[in-house]
Amino acid sequence: MAAFCRSRFLNTSSFYRWRNICDDLDRTPESRAPQSFVPVRVVPDTIVEENLPTGVQLRVPLAADAGQMARLVHALGAPSC
């Protein structure tokens, strides 16, 4: 176990502590709260749409890298923004 921890830059005592915590949880299922699902709402990224003079329509996430988008527009033959 010491070699494993050294190879991954882990503190050996922390590793054993967490291993014991996990073992305790595995041994006492009745002490754990019942598992349940919670509702999750997925919110899509904001999309920007641009119609290029060539007729191509781009739809990219708002968080897209501006430099990459400029290269893409240039590659598609439209003047860059």
C-alpha cells in the first residue's frame, strides 16, 4: 500500500483513513440514509446563430473560443467578424 500511495503522491495515513470510512459504510447499510433520486433540470448552453454571406448558418455555444470561431468563418470563405 505504501508503494501505491508513493506512486500517486498520496499521504498513506489519509489513504488508510478513507479506506476505513468506506469499509464502515459498506458494513452498516442500515445506518445510511435511504438512497433516492432528485429531480435535475438540464439547461443547454446559450447558442449564437450567424448567417454567413455564403449562405452557411453557424450555430455555436456562446462560450466558444472567439479565435477558433474566426478561423472557422475564414475557412468557410466569409469575411471575419
